[in-house]
Amino acid sequence: QGGVFHPRAGDLVDALLRGGAGPFGWTLAAGAQLPAGVELLSGPAGIGSHLGGIPTTAGDYAFTLGASDSAGHFPSLPLTMRVSSLVLSPDALAPGTVGTPYTATLVPSGGTGPYTFQTAFASDMPAGLLLSAGGVLSGTPTHAGNFRMTVAVMDSTNTSVVRTYRITVDNAAGEAPALAIAP
């Protein structure tokens, strides 16, 4: 994500609570500050609150959120957030086709080279593709489907960033077509 904070299911702050009676409300504790560019966003109509935005300054941030529920409970939750100076491009990977050679290069910037890449243990890597330690995803896909590959890149100072890419691999039968939405 490298400087861009993308809300994920894990960033829903309502999911951090155990017990209580919804709906839940959240506030930033007095004197606490979120990273510049990040906000506490209330979710509308049954969607949980979350942290979102685009942080502008790398660093480690500690802050406390206060929660409230409909039964009058007010627990506080200390949290930390790391904002990396690394940026990983591109934002998305092109779709592939079964039996057709595929190559995509992930390019880090920010931080201090050299950089090392690896996929997360639970990544859903398309069969037939491999990610090199230098960030080149290549091979010939062998199965159609929609895959989620999670990549970590680390620089020489042990600064890291993790990013999840969705990769669609289609076949001649059109069983997993890639979709594109334009304005």
C-alpha cells in the first residue's frame, strides 16, 4: 500500500469489539492524533466504522479510540498504525489467460534498496506463476480463476509494505472473464 491506507475488513473498528450491544459509536480519545490524512469514518446503515484515508507522513503512530454502545458501555482501545515510506506499483495487475505466458513487474520506490519480495504464506497464487525475489511475477497460468496474491516487499533498512493484488486468469471457454469498470 506504500503510503496509501486502504480500508480492509480488518480495519473495521467495530470488529475489534467483543460483546456489547450495537450500534457502536467511536471517538478519538482526547489528545490522541491519527496519522495525518487518516480519519475515523462512521459507517452508514449497518456498515461498521473504519479508519480510512491517505496518510501523508511515514512513521509509527499510537492512538486510542473510545467506543460506546447502546447499553452505555465506554471502553477505550489503544491502537498502533505503521505508515510505510515504501510504495509498490502498479496498483493493479493485468489479467492473464491459461496457456499464455504472463509477466508483470512489481516496482518499489521510497525506502532504501535493495528490495526483497515474497508472497504471504496464505496467498492464492495462480498455478503456473511464480514471484521472484526481485519482484517479477512470471510463468504460464494453468488454471482459470480469480486469485488474491499478497506480496511483501522489504528494503535494506527492514522497512516493509504489504499489498494484495487480484489476478484474473481466464481460459478459452471464458469461465473467468476479467471485468473493467470505466467512468
